[in-house]
Amino acid sequence: MIEEDVAANKSTLCPSARPELEDSIVFGLISGTVTEPRVAYLKQPLPVTDELLEKASPVTPTEIFRTAAPCATKKCQHFDGQNCRLATRVAEKLPTVVTELPACSIRRDCRWWQQEGKAACMRCPQIITDNYNSSELMQEVALTEVTSF
């Protein structure tokens, strides 16, 4: 059953996926400052390759890249069986950081867009997967509640 869910969501992308996951793509670069990092969206996503990951060294790839991968649904700690709780917390708790929808190359297939719409997109540029300087609010939003299915 889990395999069927993953197959059905193969075209639905998680915009907060780890680059090590199968079929991962880079859709943004981390820019901004240490205190206010922002995602600079690529016009076209790039496949994550070993060479790309090696070029990130000595930092982790998620400190400089924003990556997406097919939504893992029930294999993901944020998935409640129907929705992504991370997308919900991002849309409900974080402040907007842009005044217009970012030019995002994965929007059409993005789980957060499909689920939360514009509210998630207006907050997405502040999401940095490995942010060692994150605020208490950002840590609260990222917090995972463990549930079983």
C-alpha cells in the first residue's frame, strides 16, 4: 500500500526533501544573509548528482541548495495520512517574506502549493533545510509530531 501511495505521488514533489533521496532535484540556491537567508529560485531545476553533492563540500548540500523529491506520503514523518503537516505549519505560523509569488519552477507539482496554495509560497523563500541559525519560531514549525498510521 505504501508503494502505491509513493507511486501515485511520484509527480507530487516535497519542497523540503533531502538531496540524498531518489529523484531529488535542486530548485533553488540559498542566498541572503546568515540572519535572513532566502531561496533564489532556479529557472529550471537540476537533478541532484554525486558531482553536485561533492561540490557542496565542506558544508552540507542543504546549506546551499533547496531540493525537492517525490513526496514520500506515509514514509514521511510530516505526513498525517492525507496532508503534509509541515506545509500546514509553514502556512499558518510563519510570516510572509515576499509580496508576490516567487518564480518557482516546481510550483505545479509542489505538495505545499497543492495543499496550502499561495500561503505556502509566500513563506517558502525563508525555508532552509539545514539552518543552524534558525529562530525559535522556525524550530517550532519544523518540529515533527510522531504519529502512526
